[in-house]
Amino acid sequence: MRVSRIYPSINRKSNIQVDISLLDPLLQKYKGIKGNLIPLLQGTQEIYGFIPRSAFERISDETGLPLSKMYGVATFYAQFRLHPVGKHIIKVCHGTACHVQNANLISEAIEEELCVKDGETTEDHFYTLESVACLGCCSLAPVMMVGDHAYGKLTGTKATRILKEIRDNENK
């Protein structure tokens, strides 16, 4: 089963304002290095949490790389984000093992609890929900990851309880 990225049809500012000077050390580090595009995009995303349009433009100006090439790379690889995401990214596995263990019910329960669809971020920017093809935790099916933590043998109720606990723990 192939899971494709779904981008929600919500209005986003096309050019979110960021402090573009934060890119200076990164641009210096990779200046003149062949094959620097992916490290530049990765570093930019690490700085901002996503890759803003103004960062693409600055990188293009500094490196001479065409915007079309940079967008082509950034949209090809699932690791890159072109819009802000929540503080915590929830990845629900929909690989074969999880699929046969009702991963769809996990996603549906989370969507209902958070009032978001796949690919969307909660209004408070706390969570972003993503379906992924495989998390490599097949023995824990169905499984989700929140940040770097895997949670397995889930039901919809267990998944939503975990998300409530994460939020509650941060609100203490």
C-alpha cells in the first residue's frame, strides 16, 4: 500500500515572515561546495521547522541554484516541509502489518479527537497528523510515533489517550 502525502486545502500565507539572517552561518558553511542543495534544505528546515519561500529565494540568490530545481528536490523527498507544522508530529503507520490491524481506525480516532485531517495541523499548532507508509515497528502493529517515541498495539482509544497525556504533561 502506498501512502501519498495529502496537503490540506487551507489558506496559508505564501510567504511567512522569518528572520532570514539565521541562514547566514548555513550558507557560509556550504558556500562553493558541490552537491550542497540537500544539506542546505535540511539545515534550513532545522532552523525554521519548515522551508519558507523567502529561504528558497535567499538560497537561490546565494548559490545560483534555480528555484525550480530546489522546489523539485524539496517536493520529491518526504522529509522536507513547505509549511509550518505542529510542535509534535504524529505519524500513523499504514504499512501492511498496521493496515491489517486496523490502522485506519487509529487515524480516524485521532482525526476526530483533534479535529484535523491527514496532513493538517491543529489550530494551536500543537499536533500535526501524518499517515506514513511504514515505521518499521511491525511487531507493534498498529503503531504511531509522536516525535521519536513509538506507541504500539494501539486502539483508537489508546491513541487518543496518549495524545491527551502528552498535552497534559506539557501543560503542567
